[in-house]
Amino acid sequence: MIGVIAIILLPIITQAQPSRYWSNNFGEEASLLSGSVVGAGAGPSSIFYNPAFIAKIRSSRFTLNADIVKLESYTWENALGTEEKAKSVRPSLAPGFTAFLIKPKKKDRLTYEVSILTRDQYEFDISVNRKKILDVFDKIPGNEIYTGTFEGKIRFNDVWFGFGGAYELSERISFGVSSFISVKSLSESLLLEFNAFPQEQVIIDSVEVPFFNSNYTSRSNTKGTNVRWINKIGILYNIENWGFGANFTLPSLNLVGNGEVSKKVSASNIPEQTGESTRDYILIDAQKDIPVQWKDPLSISVGMHYATPNSKSEFSTTLEYFFPIDLYKSFSAEINPNITNKEDFEQLTNKDFLSQYMGAAEVLNVAVGYKRVLSPSVNLLLGFRSDQDALKGVDFSNVHTFNRPVNALNMNVYHFSGGTQLNLSKGHIVAGIQWSSGSDLNKPQVGNLNPEDPNNDPPLNGPIKNEMDVFYKSFSIIFGFDFNLSGD
């Protein structure tokens, strides 16, 4: 039995990681223009979008940008069976981007910058509990109390610490580089559990059947940290009202990564249709000091910026292509023969119980922005960007279910932003909003609380169907400021 059931475990028990590259924007102006600033207009956030533009900043500056209020909502329809819904709504405060720009007075063509930015931040909590009165076991008289539980808690952060510099070769051409240390951290716990036990005392052939509880449990806990080195190379070309830029982000280099994983999958006291109980099984393991890594891809972005002759309006666009990443182990655990008894272990088609795999498909994202001068002191900024999910196109068919990432959260998202920029004698202040929305339909269900056969895989479930729909919505209030520190 274990050789059949244990190889079809739900992907939801495995480790998750955000897989959208354009979830966040950085910088007071770039945030409202949706990051369409590779060709010009990035300001202090140039260290991320195109370090060549750092050279165009004429004074030492300090900038801070944040989503002061962010409300995210995930909704899963049919996640646990027909008409079953699950929802996670979470407010948060996310520091986005802080930077210092240093303009040496004796080297006016050279500019330096240091920054801290939250590249990605992801949190959600969900708890779903359902109870039904059903006749789960045909051969046992009476109804059973049938319960299903799904609980998930995930925290992921990716913070970048950066240094960059740029040199203005001429009035038209600038060249820049930047280097970042990325610190990624994940904390995750997931539980899927089903129980069925008699509603009343069971009597078969005038004999009392001792009380029993049929149970299936899938539980995992994952923690990990990975430090990586990321480098960018940018070039900028300006001619009259036009600006053109390109930025090359090199694949990240692994510096150090460490984590721990624990996992348990078990089934017990589940009657067959004959009335006899199936053989119980359990797989359980926990390992610490596991090598951990989350790779970042090679990407190339190009941008264009145009200002009208009267300088009242500016249009910008950016495209970024992210190269694919082949499948790799993000958590590299050792094979442990003591996760179950010897007989069951030998029957397992995959004995690598704890390791996790990741990968990424190629992605092309597009952003457009518009800036309008309303008055000498007020500008209107609008932006849109796509945010394609890199995990959706990855083929995990050759990776065992034990080792696949969560697929219940991955979808393409689209972001709309807008707000105003207030121009001061010593800098700028921006305030605006961002609305994000995405969905993915016909995904595999987390579970099915409509059991047709208690010996389904996984046990005590109905058939797992591709009928789950996932919806994401997010609303953010954006605030940022940029001040001249040089006194010019």
C-alpha cells in the first residue's frame, strides 16, 4: 500500500518561494511609473534599474520610499472540494527603498550610491477547518464525523544591500555598475489533515466495534536562509528629447545557505471496502544544517524615454527578459533509510524525502509610464506593468511529488499605479496608490472533502481535480521623498 499511496502526496506539503520578479518597485518616482525607468527617470533607484543613470544625478541626495499601507488578499475557490472556499487577507507595512548618493565635488563626472531595498516580501496565513456528517465507509454501519483541516503560514523576505557607481563619458553616454548582497529567508509550516470516526457506537453482528479514528496527515516545516551576490551593468544614451538605456543583471552567485526541514506523512485505521483495515504507514524525518540556495536568473532590460518639446509630458517604457533556470535542488537533504520501517522504505520509488527542487521558466515583463507637469510644483505620474510568474512554465514532471514546490500560489499579476509628485526647493515628495490583480484557474485542488472511496490517494479524500481557482488582489498606499544633501 505505501508504495502506491506515498508517491502521490499533495504538492502543498512542500516548500514555497515567490516566483514573480516585478512584485515590487523602488524609488519615489519609479514606484509610480511602475518601474518603466531603464531609459531615464529612475533617480536614486537607478542603482537597481540602470546604474548608468546614477551619473546624471547632480548632487548628493537621500531618498526613502515605502508602501506605508499594503493590503493583500488571496482567495482559493474549490480548494477543498466543490463550493469550498479559503481566503487569506493580510495588512502589512513594508519598507521599500533607502539610498544615499554621493557626488564628489572634484570629480563631477563620477557618482556613487549605497542603498538598502526590500526586493521581495511575502506573507500569508490561512486556516481552513471543515466538518461533515457522512457515510464514509460503506461496510461499516452508520455515519462518520468527517473533518478536514488545511493550515498554512509562510514568511519570505529578500533584502538587498547595494553599492554602485557611474561615470558620465559624455553628455550623451553614461556607464554604471552596481553590486548587491541579497539575503533571502524563508519560514514555512503547512498542514493537511483528514479524520473520520463513527458518530455513534458501531455494532456488527451483535458485536461492539471498538472506537476508532481514521486519519491521514501531511505536515511540513521549513526554514532557510541564503546569501547571494548579484551584479548589474548599465548603459545610458541620451539625444535631444530621447533617452535609451540597457541593464544587464548577471546570475546571482551563491555565498552561503543553510536551513532545516521536517516532514511527516501518515495514514492509520482506514478501512477497505471489505471492512478490514488497510495497513498503517508513516514517513517522518527532520534534518538541520541542510545546504540551501535560491537562484536568480540572468536578465536583460531595455528602456526608452521621450519628453515632448514643451517638456510638459514624458512617456517611458521598459522591457525585461529573464532567462530560464534549469531545475536544481533548493534544499539538499540526505537520504535517510530510517524515515519508516525497512520493508516500506524499500518499496518507495523515491527515497529522497526532504529535498526540494526549484527552477524558473523564461519571462518577459513590460512596463509603461506617463508623467505630466500640472504646475511648476506638481507632477502627475501613472504606470502599468506586467508581472509574469516564472514557476508556472516549469516542467516538474520528472521531479517526485515529495520534492516539488507549492503550486497553489503561482499566477501572473498586473499592477496599476498613480499619484503626484510635489517638487520642493530641496527635493521631491511623492504620494500615490497601487492596485494589483491576478488569477490562475483550473489548478489541482489542495484536497477534496467529498470522499468517494476512503482509499483514494491521498486517503480520506475525494479525487483531486483540476478545479481550483486562485485570485489575488492587493492595494498599496505609496509614499516617498528625495532630498538634496549638498546644499546646491
